[in-house]
Amino acid sequence: MFLSVVWLGVLGAVGVSATSSLDPRWKADARWNSPSKTEPAPTIDKSRFVGTNGPNFEVNNSNFKFIGTNAYWLTALNTDEDVNSVLSNISHSNITVVRTWAFNDVSTIPENGTWFQLIANGTTSVNLNETTGLPKLDRIVSMAEKHGIYLLLSLTNNWNPLPLDNITNSTSGSGILRRDVGTNNSFPRNALSNDYGGMDAYVRAFGADSHDAFYTNETIIAAFENYTTQIVTRYVNSTSILGWEIANDPRCNSSIGATPDCTTTTITNWHARIARLIAKLDPNHLVSTGSQGFFCADCPKVFQKTAPPLPGPSPAANSRRQNKGVPLTNKRVLEERKEARKKTRALKIRSEPSEGVKVRGKWVATPTRRQEAVGMGSAFDGSTGVDSEDLLSIPEIGFGSFQLFPDQNQYAPDDPNLPAFNNTLQAGLDWIRRHGESSQMFGKPVSLTGFGLVTQDNAPSFVPFNSTVAPFANDQFGNLTSSPTQLPFGVTDQQRNDAYAQWLQQGIFSGLAGMIQYQWGQGNLTALNGTAISPVITENGIVPVQTENGISPSDGYSIAGVGQESAETTLQGAAQQFVPDT
């Protein structure tokens, strides 16, 4: 039985207001107190907010295109000075959009670090503590505005796996390092992108037994709508918000399995409901889905129509983007793949060396519930529960989103005529092109909200989205867990940079409105024991209480450390090209 949602106060540090609407310029200063009821409402200049014009974003009546980066861990930083430093460095790299989590759910109040919402025993409560709660997000929004950065705020996460055991800093019998994401240990909460709470945190707390209950159970939906209302109304008048992302990578399956009843229409209908709520609460900001962008041409549709493509601004005369305006069909996908293989055979690319690198593309986060359509694959058959074209057709969805993670998703069958890296590169180019065509056909902006490749240097830190295990981690003696004869996992730094450069270029040519790399990395941060930015343990096993040598969290995609400068240069180069049409 599901209990009603109850808003609690906890020891005076937690408070809730169903109509909380702090000015996004929040300061610890009386000048920023809420205006009295007798004061007139401020005049809003709508042109200062990010809007849309056909398949383009628009600000101040001009096209707005951007290169962005992900920093899901932004709210987990230990000081405001660190937040300011990160945003300053990002801005100096010509990056204008940062995607980050606007949620941080816990099932028990942690001893250390940030948390925004307690979800436990069928109740929820919001943390308004100045240091650890939502006021911290207020200050981040204010600092982003100072640095000329727009924030894309995600309201929940599909992924929230629990640790496999209580091992905190050792290896299992199979040599795999297990990462315990509990509170106050050597792998602390918020170290991974999937341990900030999310959908399954609600499902567990309200006693449901399937992931898709998050999309269908009225009590759970009400709890999420309450939190969404708290966050969205807080920043209605902030011009530093690009838009609201309903969820990161929503789909039928997660760390808790789905029922056979979960389909693409389940996910679409839920998005439509939440999008209507946000649009009603906040008429100033755009709403997006946050999905991986999977297609399903043959799935039943809730909103998608078969009408001709919506008209939009014509591409510039010198633009090389494609706008075929042809609806996606399984037949078309298979014919294009067949034609591509003919070309690779003709060019005899099979003789090219693979450079001994295997980008595996096998870390599919959860198994699908039904067999793939023949030759299509899970990115096109609807088995994840996502139909990106139907989602883009929801009236209140202002722009579409998709992601590109070849280490964890398979976007097309490998071409046997191509080396492994070339398959990865080509799959990304095709994936970006298809979403560019979708943007032109539906007349709405589409943004690549997360793309990344795991490098060989980052392989020991790589943790798949639906896992707490780093399968390629070093053991306690510094030796790779894989055998000496096994090829290293991941790409070289140069291959990563080549792929990023070509994917970014393809996005420009295909008419994407924005592209956001995953993820930013930075050192010289304040490290506090038991937080996401923890001090490095000394050779003598001593754990410092606080240092200034902390490094931002990484789940395998961070650009901090080796190869950082070249990766940033690649992003800067794209940012200089990614300008409005003239």
C-alpha cells in the first residue's frame, strides 16, 4: 500500500514550501528577500530567455548555438569558491552551457556533503539548509549568470543502482573493484553520476516493485511533481537557465526491472504530463526530455503525426547541413546500412590497422525485454521504451535531446570491413546525422546533451551507468585486472580527440542546436573527507581531513588529467565554428 506524500521538517535544518520561489540571484543579504505582496510584479523581457525559432535556439532575437559540457557533480563541490573557479574555467574555454543535476536524493540524511531531498518510507522532504541544501543551487545559478553560462538542469535520473556489497577499497575474487556508494567511506556518495538518487529512489521508498511504476503510479508521480514544482518555481525568472530536462536517460528498465506493460507510449505519456506541469509553472523556460534519443519507426504513436515537415528557416547558402525531410522507417535504416557496407567493401578499408584498440560498445545498461527486430538493434526497435520522434512531438517539449555513448550502447551493427575504432566513429556520425534530420523535419531544436568515449587512461575509473563496479580498475597493487594478453579497454587520447572533432563537425553540418561533451574535469578543488571531493590517501594510508588537491569526480569520461589540454582545445575549436547562420 502506498502512503501519502508528507512534507517534513528535520531538526530545523530541513524545511519545505510548496510555493517556494526564491529569487535566482539569491544572496545572504536582505536586499534579495522576496518582495511584499503590495509591490508590482517585475516586467519580464521574454527575449532574454532562451527560446526557439524553428530548429534553432534564440536569445535576444538572435540565433543561439552552443558547445557545452556536463558537470553533474557541480552541487557536490565543497565550497562556493570551487564552484566559481569551475564555472570561470569553463567560460574561459568558450563553453556557454553546463548541464548538471538539479536533484540529490537520499534515503537517510547523510553525515557529509550535499543533499536536496529525503525520500524514505513513503514520504519526502526538501533540505533548505544554507550549506547543504537547495540554497547551494541558488548560488550556483547566480554564479552561472555572472560568468555568462546557461544551465541545463536535469530533474531526476533513470539510474540509481545500490552497491553490490559493503567492500569499500578491495577487490573481489574475480579481481573487480567494487565501488560502495554509501555514506562516509572511501568511495563516497556523489562520486558517480548515478548515486544522486533518481527514479528508483522513489520506487524503493514507496514500496513499488518495478521501475516503470515511476511513470504510472499516481502516488509516486505526485511525489516527483511536488519536487519538480519546488525546483521549477524557484528559478522562473532566472535568465541563466537554458531549460528544464525532465530526466536523464529515461527508459523502461533501470536497476529495478520493468513490467511487460512498459512501452514507448508509457514513457511518452509520462513525459507529456510532466512537460505540461512545467510549462504551466514556468512559461519562461524550455522543456526537454533528456532521453538517449532512441528511435522506433514502427511503434504506436501518441503525438507524432504523418504530416509534412514543419517549415523552418532555410539553411544559409554556404551551409552543408542535410534536410531530407523523409520520415524514419525501418526499411530506410536497413537500406542505408546496406549501402554503407557496399562502400566500405569497395574501398577495402578492412586492410587498415585497428591500432590494437577495442571500443567495445557492449556495456548495455540493462537487457531488453523482447527480441530485437531483425537487423534493427535496440537503438531502433523500441525495446528501451523510448521513441524520440514521438517525444519531440509533445507540444510542451521545446527541444529534443539525445546522447552518444558507444561504450555503453550499440547504435548499429559493426561493419566487418572497418576497424573497431572506425566503427565507433562512423556509428556516432550516423547517429548525429539522423537526429539532425529529425530536428529539421519536426521544426524544433535538437541538442546532443551528452557524448563521450572512455580512454585507456580513464578505463580504471569507468563505471557503467547502471553499475557501482569499475570493471577495468587497477587492483590494490597497481596492476590491471585484465590479463597481459588482453587488449586495453578504451581509445587513445588522440582517437578520442579525433572522434570528438568529427562528431562536433557533423553536428554543425547537420543543424544541431547545441552539443554538450561528457564530462568536464578539474583539479585544485577543496577536498574534505567523506565527500565527493575527497582527499587522496597518502602512501602511509593516512586520510587527510582537508586538502586543496581534490579532483572532480569521474565515472570514466572526465577530461581531467592526461590529455586534458588537447580535449579542451578540441571543444574550443568547435565553439569558435559553432556560430549562428548569417
